[in-house]
Amino acid sequence: MAQRQYRKPQPGEPLRQARSCYDHLAGVAGIQLSDALLSRGWIEPVIDRRGTHQPGYSLTESGRSALTARGVALPATKRQQRRFAFACPDWTEPGAHVGGALGAAILDRLVEIGVVTRRPGDRTLLLSGDLATWIDGAMSGSTSQLSREDSKSAS
């Protein structure tokens, strides 16, 4: 039986820009989100025993505050069968995006407030809003205010 060959999408193609990887954000947008969460100190790498090829992430207190302020329904970290958060290798971009329960919760929130739109029957996601603006807190989609600590970490 012949193995199926997948064509890597070209720069600018919607599938490469944003897509779902299982239930979390991948592609250029997924890498940008991951980089932003790490650079702001909202998540940090941890050593866990659940994935040697996919390092885990933990959520910091400033990350918990920032994501809660943006309306992300944070998954419980105890008694869950899936990993909380991990570096999921991206097949179109160098680097990794955030997988696991946290990645799914963030994508759910982005869809809920219209930053991301799902295409029915397709993994391609359309960016209907500005992901950077949401990360910076200008478009939280939540009635709660950003904390002072979060405002400092976003600058």
C-alpha cells in the first residue's frame, strides 16, 4: 500500500496561517500565540513524565490572571486525563504551538469572541480578528479588567 504524501502549504495559504491541530491552534498563528505566552512569562517549560518529545508547560500566576481576564475557561490541572499544556510540534512552521487542555481552552475562547472562525468540515481556521490585540488585552471579550501585573508583563 502506498503511503500518502502531504504537500506542505505555501506561505500565505490559509491552512498554513491558522488551522486546528486536534482541538488547539496551529500554524503561523499558533506559533505566534505560543511565543507570546512564553515571552510574557504566562507559561513556562516544565519537565514532566508524560511526553519526552513534547515538553510540558505550566501556567504561571501572571498567565492565570491574564488568561482569566481574557475570558479563557482554564482547565483544572488536577484529575484530568489529558496533559494540561505541552509544546506540540508544528508541521508547517519551525517551532511548536501550545497543545493540550490549555491550548484547547484558548482556541475555544478565540472562536467564542470571533477572533478565529472555524470552516465547517476543514481544519483551516480563519483569523477574523487580531490575535496580537487579544493577547495585548485590548480585546479581552470579558467584563473583567486586566490586572496591573498583567499590564506590565504585556508591555
